Amino acid sequence: MPSRSLLLDERAIARTLQRMASQVVEQNRGTEGLLLVGIQRRGVELAERIARLIETAEGVDIPRGKLDITLYRDDLQAVGARPVVGETRLPGSLDDRTVVIVDDVLYTGRTVRAALDEFADFGRPRRILLCVLVDRGGRELPIHPDIAGLTITTRPGDRVDVSVSELDGRDAVELARGD
Amino acid sequence: MPALGKDLIGLETLTADQIRLILDTAEPFKEVSERAIKKVPALRGKTIVNLFFEASTRTRISFEFAEKRLSADTVNVASAGSSVSKGETLVDTARNLEAMRIDMVVIRHGSSGAAQFLGERIASNVINAGDGKHEHPTQGLLDLLTLRDRFGSIAGLKVAICGDILHSRVARSNIWGLTKLGAEVAVCGPPSLLPRHVEELGVTVLPRIEDAIAWADALNILRLQLERMQAGFIPSLREYNRVFGVTRDRLARAPKDLVILHPGPMNRGVEIDSDVADGPFSVILPQVTNGVAVRMAVLYLLAGGTTAVSAAARGEAT
Amino acid sequence: MNPILIRGGRVIDPSRGADGLADVYLADGRVGAVGRGIVPGEGAIIVDASNKVVAPGLIDLHVHLREPGQEDVETVATGAMAAAAGGFTAVCAMPNTDPVTDNQAAVGFIVSQAQKAAKARVYPIGAISLGQQGEQLAEFGELVGAGAVAVSDDGKPVVSSQLMRTALEYARTFGIPVADHCEDPTLAAGGAMHEGLVSTRLGLKGVPAAAEEIMVARDIILAELTGGHVHLCHMSTRGSVELIRRAKEKGLRVTAEATPHHFSLTHARCEDYDTNAKMNPPLREPEDVEAIRRALKDGTIDVVASDHAPHHYDAKEREFDLAPNGILGLETALGVAIRDLVVPGVLTLAELVDRMSTAPARVFHLPGGTLAVGAPADVVVFDPAEKWVVRPEAFYSKSRNTPYGGETLTGRTEVTIVRGRVVFDRTRG
């Protein structure tokens, strides 16, 4: 029977996001040119929260966008299933911006690769940073996070589930061990 | 979620859920057409043939844009000058395409049933871009999408389809799509251009255009073809305009702001006057925009086979 | 030739009102005796007909044998064999061949091909007009002299009422019927199926029932005017049935036929654009099928005739409105008729034998249709109850265009005898 453990509770998530928000500003050396783009789904809610934290701390408006990478998946042909495509909305041009990709869990790296491909069709950012709440290891591509809230090691059968109150009614990061 | 099957032959055989799936899928594709780089790699590597036995510029171009924006490779086969005009049968054309390992065929043909005929004989996906007088499903879908954009939902909407219903595949597809999604549908036109038993399809017959204008929330105005006059179904185009034309004066007497649709190309001054076509309630141009998105959605869904909520959307990381 | 004793079957002979167990003895090409316990002569062939029906051979007044001109889809020989396999001892071949059978040489050709085939008899029907062009009368006298038993421009209607009138009057000289394909060409033009709800849904141009009824009415009026005998081909609508019923009440010389598909299938069969459901006149509505069945019962429609119309597989394998009209009928007619008329109790078996044998002989003044002593030895032995699945690939016809493929029919021919010789025996294949 798979066991399930709580890695981060609501308070721990809040603290982690706070730290991640300051790391974003730190790595960008300020707020100039920042654009936070959340990956559908839950990355969108996290990007929103981090943007608001930065706005509170720094007193400036931080633009955000949402990106659905379904049409850029590298397994689209093989899978056969036609996933429902979510909304993509990016404010203005990407040129000369520092785009911060925000996602809940980083695993194989394929979602991020798809996002990078999709950005290329929109413009040419000055810089792209990757910011994830959980890095669970298991990379299949040479992708690394610039900011990671929590770094753990997992096995292929494990699941890392992130819940956000906006969608799931609660905040939690849980690990379900598979056998 | 319900799969669409191998082919899109018509709306008669789709369920309401399947129709809604296509409309919902068209939404994100609208956004792709607004980007600077209007391309996503979703159908990269797929070969699609546009097999048009009837001349058509707008539908063919719309499909071609849809295919190219999905990064598919497209080939156009028009009937004039092709092996088709040299008497090659539809069966042989189909088999040749299959031998070239085409993934999808978009077919427009003058015979009702031609799309189904092709779909039964080749393994490629077949999309009906208009077969005889039978159906033109992507037109029906884009009309539904346009109405949904305008009104929020189709259920309970009153839509009058006006003109030559007898010869119209657009009318039939609209009747199926609208009735399945819960709209009230009426048809309006001279009796010589209404098919027998049309009420049994779930529509009301309104004898005069004034009745349609007084009743409907939206009018879908069909193109009246010159051949109908020549074949004696109506005495003249001028008379048609005087008796059945949607003019500004007639619309002025409407109890509400009627939304105007037209599948195009328009015969200005026959079934529709210019000031109506270009007026504030016309959604004719949005129909064209939606046409590309709807066709992208159809190609995308058929290329896959079944649908599933994406892993990312389910919350699983990849 | 050897005499034949058909022993122990249920002999149904509508010409004498007979229906009961008996033996039938055939000798010298004629019916020698019918009765119980016949003792056969030397060298007689015994046909065991226990649990079978023995009847005068079936006669089909309306078939298309395609020879000359389209020998790739059927010939007189293959058609005559298909007929024999279907229980028919005689068929009448329509003249819309290529070239049209509108002269004595053409009629003679068909007669001689039939003799060579030596299967079912084939009686040619000559054209009404030269080339079936609807303008100039063909030489009825020559046609009849060469062997024609009727005249028709079938395939097409006789559009000119003046020509139809003249044909009816002139045909009286020779005592032959004028068979008309009733279709108003302007109403029917371009139609691919019956005009109704199904044609609306499929987006196909339809042929209204009125297209047939208008010409039926015209032909009845001309029959009255001329005193001629008009035979109405392949009736398909309830309106036509009504018109014929009233004409017969008035005692006019009007006879009519209906095909098995018109009393067994409706326009719903055209769904999925199946070209094997495409013929002219088209399949109609359930109410029309009902009316045809009742008309066969009360004799308003005199005979069942198949309108056997072979077509090449490639010709039918195409878009519905471009496919040619017509389906096969000879090898399925009896099975469809028993399944859809006798089993549901619309007709008794004796009534069916009348509509398929005795009445056709009467209507076209042909020998046969009877097992009276001295009559030609044209006999069919069939199993009225056997259920069998139609396999078109096993047809004797050269063609395969039937909507009944894979269906189970009731009633099957066992032995067919023409002129006292066995021309079909199912046990020998």
C-alpha cells in the first residue's frame, strides 16, 4: 500500500514562496523587466502568488502571464490522446524581458523544454529563469532550476502532488511513494 | 471524453458533447491566430491533402491556414487539370492517396455521400468540407462558435436559417448542430426551395422573411445560387430580393438587435443588402476568423483519436 | 428425352385451383399426368419432391439481360441460367440493349442465343420506338414475327402521349401488351432516390411519387381511349395502386407488375448511401410497401416481376448520385416473396404461385403457368420453408449488385424443368 507523507503544509509553503520571491528579485538584481509566466495549471496560481509577494516587498507592479504547453509536447503524436488545451495569455512582447517560468513540480524537464519552444514563437527574451516549488529529481533533459523551493529525491513510481487553495481548496505538497 | 472517431462526415452523427468538445477545443486555437508567429507544432510531420472536386477559394484557404498553423504539410488537389477531370474514379483517387501514406484528407465534392464513401475506403482521417447537398460540418461548427461567442450559449437561442434550404448543405449542418445544442430553429424561404419533411428534422417553417425577422435572435442567411433561378425554382433574383431579401428596412422593424450570419460568398443585393452585411450586427467576418480556429480544432482532435485531460492539467509533473 | 416423374410433392396449380399432394409426370416435353401414385415408364428420371412444392415454372415478365452490348455484366445465357436457378422457366427480356432490340434481326438474335443456352425460355420484348428514342414506331409486326411477345421502351418512359396512343392502338393488331415505364422525366430528372425525409437528410435530390402516378394516370386514360392493353411496369407507390384499382373496376385493359424489392424494402435502405439500394423507380415509404402488398393480394397488381438489372461492381462502387440504377432479382425473387408475403400471411402460397406463374402467362399470353395435361413441361420444384443466406458470390448471374447479400431468405428452388428437361438441380450445383 503506497504511503503518503506531507512534505510542506500551508505555513511551510507560504514561507517557501516568500523566500522564492526574494530569490527572484535577487537573481534579477531588481524588478526591472520581470515577467512571471505560470505553466498551466498550478504554475499559474503559484506565479500569481509570487508576483504579489514581490509587489508587496518592492512596491512595483509585476506583469504575469499564463502558458499552456500542450501543443508543444514532444509526446503529442505518440500519446494519441488529445489533451484539452488550456489558456495561453502573455502580456506584450517578450523581447528584452527576464521571463521567469513558474511551475509547481520539476521532474523530467520536458514541460520546461516545451515552454522554451513556445516562448521562441513569441519573441526573444533577454533571459529566462526557471522557478519551481518542488524539484523532485529524475531529469531526462539537461534542464536545471534557478530557484527551487524544495529539493528532494524520488523514485520513478513516486508521485509528488501539489495542491493550491485556488483550485484544490487547500495548500499542500505531498509525496506518495509507489511500490 | 467522447472521441470523434476516424472521420468528420457531418454533424448529424455527432452527439451534443462531441460538438461542444470541438467548440471548446477551438478556443485556444483562436489565440494562436492572434500571435505574431501563428504556428504551433501540434501536427508537425502530418501530411494533409485538400481534395477539392468543387471550386472553392474561401473554404480551401481556411483549411490550408488551419493545417499550416498546426505545422502540417499540405498539398492541394483541385479538380481542373487533375487526374480527376480525366475520369479517374473517386475510388482510385482514394487508393492512390492511401498508397502515398497521407494522414488526413479534406474533401469537397459535388455528390452527397462522397465524404462517407471516401472515409469507408481509406484509413486516413477524412474531413468533409462539403459533400453535395448533404453536410458542411465545419461551417456548421463555426456558425455555432460564432453564435456562442455572441450569446454565451446556444440553448434556447432562436435561429432562423433563410434562403435555399433545399440545396444547402450549410443549412443541414446548422440544423443538426443547433438542434442538438438546444436551440430553436426555423427555416424561411420560398416553398419551392424548402425540402419536403423538413419539419421532421425538428425545425419550424416560417413562410415570410418578415416572420423570421420578428421571431429570431439570429439570422443565418444562405447564398442564393444563380443556378436556382436558371432551373426555375424562383422566377428571378430581383423578385427574390424584393420578397425574401434581408434589407435594412426589414431589419429596422425587428423587435431586437438581430445578429446576422452568412456563410459567404455573399450575393450583395440578392439575399442580403450591403448595409446589412457591413452593418453593426453582422458577424460575418468573425465567422471567417472562427472558421480557421474550428478547423484547427477538428484537425487536432481527429489526428489524435481520443481525448484526455493533459497530464499537466491533471497536476502531474513531467 | 427421358420422362420425368416428380413424386410426392405438394402440387400447386392456380390455373386449375389445385393444391394438394400429387405426382406429376412429364413426357415428350409436356405434362403427361398429374395424380396420386403414378407409375413411371421405362427410363424415367425420378425427382423426389417430398416436403417440396411442385408448381408451374415461374415466369418473370421483366428482366434485363444486357446482351447485346454489355456482355461483361450479363448475357442471355448467364441470365437464363440465373433464371433457372431462381425457379423461372421463362423470362421476358427488355429491349434496352445496345443496340436496341427494335428490329427483327435483333429479336431473332436473342431467340437464338436463348435456344443455344437451353436453360430458361427467353421471350424478347421489342422496343416501342426505334432506338427507344420516343419518336418513331418500331415495326411491331416484324418484331412479333421474329418472336417478340410485347413491346416496351423500358429504361425510359414513353414521353409523348401521342406516341403512346398510337402504340396502344397499333399493338391491338398483334394482340400484344404495351409495357410502359411510368416516369415523368421533368419531375424525376436528376433524382437519385424517393423524395421524402430520407432524401432530405441525405441531401439527395428525390423523385416524388407523383412522377410515377402522373404517367400511370395518363396510360390508364389512353388505354380507355384506345381499347389497347397497357402493362404498367414496376409499380411502386400507393397512389399508383389506387389508380389501377379504379381502372380495373371500370374493366379497362390495364395490367401491372411489382418487383420484390418494392414489397420488401423502403427508402430507409438508402442510408449510408448504399448504391445497392438505388434503382428506378426508387424504394419508397412503408405505406407504399404496404399498399403494394395489399395490391398483390387483391389482384390490383397482377404479377411479381423482378426487373433484374445487372451492373458491374465498378459501376456501382461510386458516389450515390452517379451510380447506375438497378439491382439483380432473378435468384432472390422467390426467397424474398415467400419471406415477405407468404410467411407474414399477406398471400397464401397458392396466391404467390399465381402471381409468379399463372398470372404472368395470362397477362402476356405465354404458354405455361399451368400443369394441365398437355401443357408444356415447364415445372419448378421448390422448398417453401428452407431458410438460406444470400451469398452474391455464388450467383449464376455474372453480376453481384443485390441489396440482399448476407440476408436470410425463406424458400429456395430445388429443381427447374424446361420443356421436360432438368435445367437446374440444386443438388448437382
